[in-house]
Amino acid sequence: MDQIVKQKSKRSAQSDVPLCVDLDGTLLQTDTLWESLVRLLLVNPLLVFAAVVWVFRGKATLKNEVAARTDRDPATWPYRPEVVDLLEKESAKGRTIVLATGAPENVAKGVAEHLGLFDDVLHTTPEQNLTADRKKQALVEKYGEGGFDYVGDSGDDVAVFEAARNAIVAAPDRTAHRWQLNHDCELLVERAFNLKVMLKAMRVHQWLKNSLLAVPLVLHHQLLNVDLVLDVIIAFFSFSFAASFVYLLNDLADLENDRLHHKKRERPLASGRLAIPTGIRLGCLLLATSLALSLFLPLIYFGVLLVYIAATTAYSFVLKRKLLVDVFTLAGLFTLRIIAGGAAIQSDLSFWLLAFSIFFFLSLALVKRYVELSELSSEQGSKELGRGYYAVDFEMIGQAGISSAFGAALVLALYVNSNEVQDMYGMPLFLWPLCPLILYMLLRIWMLARRQQMNDDPVIFIISDWRSQLVTAFGAVLVLLAAMYPP
């Protein structure tokens, strides 16, 4: 009987002690200041000069000025489920729940109203940045030394941990994790960050597309030229690092939209597994490395690389939302990879090769758009989010894509019959089967798309699909046979 009374008394004492929780990095898997600042500067880059002034006026000024210029739906923040579950359980017991955050008023109260769990909200004001010792002082004045429990994640929270009755650490940074180990307090959830997260953010699997840089090397029969092979390898990594930089930039710009998408919300930046400052530093490192590698290659390659970076950035921010411009841009970007490969080894590119490339990759770009549009109901007749298409457009997109496939095969047939081939290959007859092989590959992809069985990027699909690999290998054998005999 006494034991039961003691347990009830313990539960009563626990519920009388407020549970205070931090926002950035704790309740949310992101930092609201960084995310809002990045969003603001991407919309209006000229505000960077105003941001410098705000920084000199203090972090409280920076936070309030940025928050005043960004309108954010609190439902779109990435909430940490473990912390939300804890708050819901404690709130159900009748415990006082307090949001104690360094975020400004509109951000803090927006989150509080959205969750509906908080009895009180302490936040940054224009005069005071409520973090570290200032947050500790505010909580001690309100609840007394040791009169509250606190959930936090960062080195700034250590001062508050020291003043709390119980400290609960959620997804801690190095400083907070070290404090948690030394004080043996509760670890609610570990911070999920490793090399795999960074590689996923860089989308390393997309680097396969940059194997197109080797096309000019292969077509000019220079695979045994060690110097040129080395140049292509350098160009491959230079292009890949530049592509990863643009992917990170695109993810930073699309954070809110990505979190509304059933697949894209798992991206490292959108999910919060990769912190925004870390993503920015990684992007800058990738861009710097890409440009540094380009210095080992001919100057014309550097120019093509700059065009690629500018074009992909324009696509990410503007062109991908333009009707048909998006697919033509994608086709052009793939062709630009071939041009970059030619620039890296200083070889002239055939008109036929570039024409074939445009038709071939336009067909694949249209496949990608077709798959996205086919998921919409044609009865809705509404625009797809962020695009210039209607649901009823997908049939026309399919017709255009299949026509492009036949256009690619036709250009290839004309090339095989051209004087250039007669000068390069002793037995051009072996090249003719390439035309039906190309048609087979593209039409099969379109049939899979029509059956809703094409879930990958079409270019990645070709590289990873065993049937496409077999067709490619057979085509390579035909080219070797045609080249074995002197012209």
C-alpha cells in the first residue's frame, strides 16, 4: 500500500514540473533561421546586403527581420516525431508543456498553434535573443532553479541543461552529446548523420549520366590514349561535382515543396538529416573542387562547364516550370555533356552526333515528364504543382516522345550513310543494325512508361537495366567490327 502511494506521489510531482522544449534542431529537424534566410535570399539575392546590416545589429534583429519577410505555413516544418510523441504523452497526463525557443514570435507561436500542445511560449524578441544563458535565466525566473525539465539538442542548450531538474537530449550536436555522456542523462534520439547522408544529398547515383563525356573519346577511337582518357576522367569528376552543387542548390530552394512530396520529403535536406549550414558548406566545396579540376583541362572545357552550371541553375529555378522549355532544356543539358567531353580532349564533334543526341535525349526527357503527368487524373484538368502542364497533356507528350525516338533513329541512319562514316570505318555495313537497336531501346522504355512501370530516371534506367546494357554492348561490338577494317 505504501509503495502504491509513493508511486502516485512521484507521478503527481512529475506532472507538477513543466516540461520545456527547444524548437530548432529539437522539436524541428531543421533550423528555422537558416531555412528562412536561405529562402529569402534565393527569392531576392540583393537582400544579402540588408542581412549583413541585420547581423551587425545582433542576432535578435536578424531573426525578427528575416521572419517578418518570410511567410511560412507551420504545418510544412519537419517535426521530429520522437519529440512530438513525448510532448503528446506528457500533455495527456496533464503536465504543463512550454516551448522555449530562440525563434522569433511569429515562428514560435505559429508552431505552438499548429501543434496545440503548449501552455506557454517563450521566444526571441526584437530586444533579446532567447538562447543559452538568456534562455536559462528566463526559465529560472519563471519556474525556479531545478523547477523544470528541458529537452534540447545543442551546445547552446548546455546552460539550460545545468539549471533543469532533468535534461533530455534529442539529436544532439557534439557539445550536447559530450555533456549527455558526462552527466548520464536521457538520450531521446541520436543525431542521424553519416557519410551516406552526404552522398545521398550529392545524388552520386546521378553521376552515371556524366559517362556521356566519354562518347567523343569512344567515337574517335582514342580509348588507348592514356593522356586523353585521364582528361576525360578529370572532366567526369569536375562535371559530377558541379552537378551535385546544383542538386544541393535546388534542394535548398525546394525545401517546402519537397516536404509535400511523398518521395522527395526523404531527401537529406528536406528531412533534416543534413543540416542546412552543412549543406551550404558542402555545396561550396563541390563547386570549388569542380572549378579547380577544370584548370587541368583546355580553356574551352572551362567555358562549357560554366554554361552547364548556368543552364542547370536556370533550369532549377525557372525553366523547369515552363511548358516544353523544360524538356528541351533537359535534352540540351545531356547534349552539353557530350560537348564537354569533346572539349576536354579538344576534338571536333560531328553535326550528326549532336543532332542524334538532341532527338535521343528529347525522347527520354519527354518520358520523364510523361510518367509524372500520367499520375494525374485527366478528369481534373488542373496544373501539376510547379509545372506548366495539365493532366490531359500526357497523351500529346507521349506522341512527341515517340516521334523523337524515330527522329533519333532516322538521324543515325543518315549518319551511317554519310561520307564521314565512309572515311572512318572500313565496314560501315556493320553499323546499320544500330538503327533498330536504338528504336528497340527507346520504344521499350515508352511501353514501360505507358504501363506505369517506369519509376526511375530514364537515363539511369538505361544504364542500370540489363536489357539496355545488352543492347549497348551489342552496339559496341558492331562499332568495333566496323572499325576493324581500314577505310
